[in-house]
Amino acid sequence: MQTTHEPANLKAAYGESGWYAVPDRLPAEAVEKLRQAVDRIGGQERPEIVYEAEQSVVRALHGCHRFDEVCARVVRLPLFVDLAETLLGGPVYVYQFKVNMKQPFEGAAWPWHQDFIFWHREDGMAAPDAVNVAVFLDDVSADNGPLRVIPGSHELGIIDGAAAAAEPSHDWRRHVAASLEYTVPDDVAESLAAASGTESLTGPAGTVVAFHPNIVHCSSNNTSARRRAVLLITYNLVSNAPAAPTRPEFLVSRDSTPVTRVDSNAL
Ligand code: 6CS
Ligand code: FE
């Protein structure tokens, strides 16, 4: 199968650090089409739109590939599907689609956390045989709230924080708000960061970065005047599809049919 990535070094680098910045970028005209889709959807009234705590600023859009034709095509681009299949080693489907907006001045932080614990505890995903593909829709720099990761932390499995003892709320709003249900305690994250350092994922609009479901990551408030919108497509191995997820379908796809590619210039 012709892929768009050099599998050898991609898998080695990703396996080592838990994340990988892909050399290829999403072309500017495709980024612009996605920005227009985000603006279109963000102005609608729909359950897939999550707001910041003060209820008027959009925090994230969810599941847009299920109702918007540009988003439905972007998840099928060979650039992303080849990346996911190379890293996961088999046919994949779109498990989750979201755009974290990180609006100027009001885009709130995401505390230190891992993603797999949400998919495992809330949806029944058996193994972290999924991958997050981040696509920057805006330029991301140190001052507009970049994603920060702790390299190598993907090898630690699920790090149980305070939530481990508490009875889970099973309220999906606690899984996408600034006050997350499952977090990695700051002292644990800080000691991991002291040992391994942290990397800030920055780059121009169009940058593509893959990161592991168990890598410890966070992002700060956006105190700048520049939005930091990032599209996150989570691909899951078809063979790893949860049997009976119950969270809303815009958070967890029920359709585990292998994703089929469109042409690279289909957007
Ligand atoms: O609950 C979820 O599915 C989402 N929540 C977080 C904090 N990351 C993973 C996923 O996007
Ligand atoms: Fe996350």
C-alpha cells in the first residue's frame, strides 16, 4: 500500500516519545476550508458544541465529521489515514472528532491528563490501540496555549489520580470541560516532567502531530489575542472498537467500518 509516510522512522520515533510531528503539512487551502467549516458550525445551536464555563465562548466542537461535508472528507485524507494505519498496524475508523478552539483571551486550560482513561473507563475501549492526529488550524506558538506533552509518559499505562477512588460521575460534560473528571495529579505530572522534560507542540497552521492515548498532556489558558484552534481526529483500530459505548455518538462513534480514503486533494 502506497503510504505518505516513511514507516520505519515514524514508528520508531512515535514508539520512543509517544508523539511525532509529521513533516508534511495540510495544504493552506484545505486549512482555510476547515476554518470556514469551524466558523459555520460554531455559529449554530447544537448539542455538539461545548462552551467555556461562562457559557458564551465556544470551547470545542464535537463529531462534526458526522454532519459537515468538509469535516467528513478531511478524516478520509490519505495524509491522516496512512499515518493512523502505519502507527496502529491495521484498518482504522474515526473514533472521535473534535476541534478544541482555545479562543483568544478566553480559551481555558486543559489540566494534565491522559486520554485513554476516558475511552477505557467511559466507553469500554479495551486497549490504547488508537491514535490522536492533531491538525493545527491556526499558528500555534508558546503564547497562545500550545499542547504540552511529557515525552515517554505513554509507556506508564493509566496513571490513577484522585478520581480513581471517587465514584465516576459518568457525566460526559466532565470529560470535555476545563474541570476534567480524570486528571494526572499536578505533583505526579511535575515529577514526570522534571525527569523527562516537556515538549510544547508549536508550529504554523497546517502542522500535523500524532500523539499516543496514554501520553500525559495539558495546555494552558490562552492569554493572547490569537485563537489556537486545533482539530483532533482520534482513529481507533477496528479490532479495538468498544462493544457498547453509551456516551453521546458525537463523542464516541458507533460505526467501526474501516475508513476509506478520498483523494489527497478532495477537500
Ligand atoms: O472524554 C473524552 O473522550 C475526551 N476527553 C479528554 C480530556 N481527552 C480525550 C477525549 O478527547
Ligand atoms: Fe486530551
